[in-house]
Amino acid sequence: MSVSTTTTRSRRRETRPHTRWLLVLYAAALLGTLAAGVPGPTRAEGGMSADRLTALFERYGETSGRWNGADRTASVRLPDGRLLWLFSDTFLGPVGPDGSRPRTASFINNSAVVQQGDVLHETVHGGTAEEPASLVPPPAADQFHWIGDAQVVGETLQILVNRYRGTGDGPLDHVLLGTSLATFTLPGLTPTTVRPLPLGERISWGSALLRDGGHTLIYGTEASGETKFAHVARVAGDDLGGPWEFWTGSDWAPEADRSARVLSGVGTSYGVQRVGDRYVLVTHENNLVFSANLVAYSAAGPTGPFDGPGYLHQAPETDAGHLVYDADLHPDLARPGKLLISYNVNNVDDAVTYADAGVYRPRFVEVDWPRPRPDRADLPPAPAALTADPRGAGNAELRWRPVTVDDDPRYLVHRRDVTAGQTHFVRIGEPTAEPRWSADFLVNGHEYEFRVTALGRRGEGPPSPVARMTATVPPPPPPGGLRAEAGLTGDVVVRWDPLPFVQLFRLYRRDVTAGQREPALVGTFTGTSATVSSLWHTRTYEFTVVAVGGGGDSRPSAPVRATASVNPPAPPARLTARQQPDGDLRLSWASLGPGVSYRVYRRDVTAGETRLGSPSLDTRASHLARHLEHGHEYEFAVSAVDRGREGPVSPPVRAQARFTAPNVVPTGLLVRKVGTGQVELTWRSTNPGGWHRVYRRDLTAGEREFTEETVPVQGTEATIHRLRNGHEYEFAVAAANQAGAGRLSRPVRATPRLPTPGGLVVTATGTGEARLTWRSAAPDLAYRVQVRDVTSGEPWRTDPYVVSGTGFTAVLLTRGHRYEFRVAATDGVDTGTPSAPVVVLVR
């Protein structure tokens, strides 16, 4: 893995850009050059205010041209004083003049930004500037990492990362696969390892880290239905790669499956900090879906039991229809006596985050801590006689006896879902002046507890006695008024009418043109509209919507259809062609963003071609033109294809293909097999699939120079034919291309030989003749029969006729004489070693 600073504006997405926070809500390099700068202070003088930090990231996102938005927002102080900000889903590149995020903005699943003093200095990611990738790379094509918390151990940065796999097309279609430990060496932030930890798939570990005494505490999050629970583990010392222990509710144990829930309503990330003799846990309020509140819990020990919640901040972004999530603490920058908190903002409709890049950036707030406790004598008393009556529409009617105080009190209603395992009450709604309330959005069959507090001029009083009820919730009716409007960028906006007591809707689509039979889930959305992107040009899609209520899902709405349209993409700019040593030409051009593919056209100018040929296809903004002719000039042009719509071709570029003879020498040349008139060779090469030339010389014939075989060989093995049997040969090989061959390898020698026939049988026939038979020595060979008259002392003589089969009859033999026969194979040029002789008496 490589690390790069971001200087580009285009990159194919590794996964959908707005899935991490949806999963959260719905389930509830820099190389040595970065180390060479002037170190920042260990802690900014007096800390940094929340407003200053929010403005710092706003300005960096608008002006850096590198980073324009992200979520998660963890921080860790490095030994040289720099502060490293770690993010999960990240958009790279500049924003538009109107503050919008281009649809071509690069997207990766995790990144970092370095703060030097009070300046955000660099964006850090994997890959290269031209092809950025996640800082912590995915272990497989369908997987990705989201960032947990991080710490420094000696000269090593340790980051806990959660590994996920996509399970479908919808933004919620992901499953947790486990937790890994990513390490980087300092000060250069050089990546070293990404090691899966044996922690299972139930809990995403790394929500927060806290060094406490002789241990490092690791907090994690378990998602169970719509509720999230905090867990605690620890390691002795500070190395997260050491043995882990898990809090069981009463003790520490080494088994991960014994980890106990300590608190409900946390986010996937949250912050834990020790203040004095107390531990404070700050999180986005996840006991209530789509809450705007950041809350704090405190305890005497790191595992609880926790008191709270204490309400710290109500995010104003929800008033504009945005969603908030993933609160965290940043003690290294906090001002004295304050908690410095970050949280993230997004919108369920990604069209909003593209239209306004500022939406998808961290915000910071700070609150006094510890908070002063009001005098209980100045607070209003607890309301009495609280009742909770279930209603068939999925709500509960609450009533209580009003309190009597000098001023007019208001009331706050709190709810706990007992069935879901919520450990604490959550405040619902805004203060009311009336002693009654309708609690909505309940889940069918769940038992709930309610209590009420009075709010006076000096604060909130004690809670009323608890009222309990079990909700009865019917499924909602199907949404009505469905309509779909196609845009010009492969997008369709789907709208529907609101439904009482329904906050969530599931949108489905079916590709009618492609013949899709069953609709696929697009995603889960709030509100009454959604933008569906990445649709194919001229395809007709059918959409349906399902309402998600406490009583289950509604029936699908009546379908609506729309035909997608995609503007033809612009011709790729800055097309260049660079010569490669092997004669290939490397083309590159400016990327047009995720989801865009390219067609590369070429023509051989030297060969007289007048038209561009059939295109090659590429998904990245580069192409390797191969199989070119040495010395030929080629012309190239590139067009972009966006979801089936091809745009015009780019201005052409020309380049000449020039090969350089290889300078590598094959090694390990061996004779693998010697056959009849042939030899099988094998060797090693740095280019196993490349071309090679084979050379030979006949030592027996006295040849002093090597002769090149006519046909080159692709690969690292060859069979050499047409050799003289019985002749000794020397062979060598060389890497080759169109510019010629490189240096010869060390030679090897081999002598091909004709095989010797076996099984010779000679039978006298009694008429001055003898019949010979033998076994075939090899296909396509002939034979020479040799004979001598032993009785008369005759030397060996060869019969003048070549025998094509495996039988022969000798005639005109002298009766009473003893003869000796033998057979040798011949290839028509050379004759091999004869068989053992066989003696026969002729009668």
C-alpha cells in the first residue's frame, strides 16, 4: 500500500458515499516530507474553541482543493506535535464556485488530515495523487474499512478499523465482518500492516480508546435491531496487538463472546474521557431515531454503571432536514474546564450533499464540564399520577397531575423501550405546558416505560413515578401520490405523500428495460422524496415505496415509471501518450469521475489506416496500448461512456512505438527431455509470458556460430525439432521483442538419439528363408535390417531395402548355415543403435 497527499479531483468510488451514517442511524506519503515541517505545539495555547475548529474545516473543505468533506472525525496527537484527524467516508478534490460538490468528486472509505499548529496542512490517503485509494485499503473487492479510534505507541500509530462487506445495492446493505488493527510507522505515516483481530463480528471495536492506569480501555458498539449498546475491553499497557480482556458485567474475561452491554443509545463512535475522579461518555443520542441531541453519561469507573443522560447540545442542522451522528471527544484541543465535541452531519438524499458541500463536514461544540448542580430546593417537584394508555394507532396517551409552583412550569416526557433493552430513559419531543402528551412512533408489542419531569426557571426537577404500557401498532397504509421525474444525469427524483406517524420509507426499483422481474431495494429514506442516481441512459425503471412503521412494513405503493436520461459526457481532456521500454504506449487523461468508463480508439498511421478502429474498453483514466509495430506511428482518441451514453471523442494524440531490446538474461536453462530428433528446453525469465529467441549449433558437424530458430517462443519453454540424431548440440535462449534479442543465456548441451527396437524374434521357415518381427521403437520411424552368415564368417551387411513396418522376410539364405540378425531404427538420414542380435539356423 502506498500513501499519497491528495492533489487530484477524480477517483472511482470504492463504495456508496453516504452509507456509514445510514447504517448508524437506521440500526439505532504523507511520506517523509510531512515529517519535515516545523513541529506544532503539543497542545494549542489554551486549546482551540469549537467555533474556530468548525471554521477551520469549513475553510479547508472550501479552499484546499484536496479534501472537501468526510465523517467519523477521530483525532490523535503525534509525538512531534502534529494532530492527525482520521475520517471514514471521504470526498476528495475541489468544490465548485457555487459551493457544490461535483459529481466527479473522488470518493474513498477512509483518509486523514494533518493539523500543524492551527493550520490543516495536508490530506493523506492511499494510492497515488492520480488514483487515490483509502488510507487503510480494503481486504477484498467487496469489502471496505471504516475508521475507529487511534493511538500512538512509541514510534507507531495504531488505528482500529472496522471491516464491512456490501450485501446488496441499497445504502444499508452492509454487514460487519470484524475489527482489524492498522499500523503506521512515524513520523512518516508509512503503512506497515493491517491485521485482523480475533474479536468476532458482533461488536465494532474502536468506538473510543482511553488510557487509564496500567491499561488501555477499548470501547465498542453492538448493533441489535434499532438499538446500539456500548461494550468495554482492555489490554495491559498500551499495545492493542496484545491480549484483550472483556468486561462481563462483573469481571474481566479473555473470551470476546462474554462481553456484556454496559449502556444503550450510543453511536458507532463516541468519546470517553476521564475528568477528575469521574468518567464521562459523550455520544449522539441513539436511543431515539433521528435525535438532534448530544448527551453525556458519567460513572465512577470506566465500565459504569452510568448516570444520565445529561443533555449537552441540540444540533441546529436537523431543522434543515439534515441528520447528525457520530459524536466524539478531542481532549488534546479542549480548553480548560470544557469538553470539546465533534459530530457529523449528512442528508438522506445525496443530491443535497452534492448541492451543498458544506453539509458533509464535521461540526464542533464545547460545553462546561463538570456541570454545576442546581439546588434541589429551587427545582419544581415531580409530577404525580402519570398514566400511559395505549392507542390502536401505535401511540400512547400520557396524562399526569400538574405541579403547583409560583411560575408556570413546562414538562419534559422521557421514554424507555424495555423490550429493546434500553438502559436509560430518553427525552422525547419539546417541552409542553399541558399535563398531557401523545407518544408516537412506538413498536408493536414492545413494552415501554414513561416518566415526566417539570421544568422551572432554575432547572429540571425530579422524575415522576414510572408508567408502563405495551404498544399495539398496525402496519401503516401504503404511501400514495407516488411520482417520478427524470433528470439529465442518470437520476430520477421520486416523491410521495407523507403518512402520519411514519418517519422511514423504503424505496425499490425495477429495471424494466433489462427485464428485471423482482424489484431491488434502493435504500431507506426519511422525508417524502429520494434521488435515485447512477441509472442507465434510455432505460425505463419502475419505482415503488414501502412505509416503515412500528407495526411493520406497509404494502408497496402503486408503481410509477420513469425513463432515465444521461447527458453525453464531455470528451476526456489532457490525453497524453508515453512510450514504454517494451514498445507499448501508456495513455492517460483526466478522469471524469466515478461510474464513467472509457473507449480508446487507435489507428496505425504508418500502415496507412485512415479510420479509427474498434475501441478498447477501460474503467480507469489510463490505457496500455499493446501489440504495436516497432517504428510505427499511431493515433489515439478517447471517449467517455456514462451509464450507456457515449460522448464525443477527445482531440487525438500521436505517438511512435519504439521497442528497446531487452537487457535481461534468461536463467536456469535446462534440457527437460531429449527425444527423437528433438529436444525440450525450459528456462526462467523476469517476463514469463514474454517473447524469447532460441539458438542452436551442431557441435558434431563442427558449427562454431549459433543459428537462430525461425519462430520466436512466447513463454519459458520450447521444443526444438529437425535435429540430427546422434549429433551433439548446444542451445541458448535470449529475451526478445520487435527491436531484437538481448544477451544469450548460458548454454546447455544435448544429443538426440534414435530409439533401439526391442523384442526381435527370428524364425526359420524351412525354405531358405527367415521371418523377422520386432516391436515399434516410435511412431513414424522406419527400420534397417542387418544380417551376417556366421557359418561362412561373413561380416555384417545392411539389407538395401528400408522397412516401414515391424516385420521382414530374409530370402535366398543357405540351408544349414547359421545366420545372425539385428534391426536399427532410421529417420531417413541417420540410423540408430541396432538391437541385440538373434541367431537362427536356416533349414
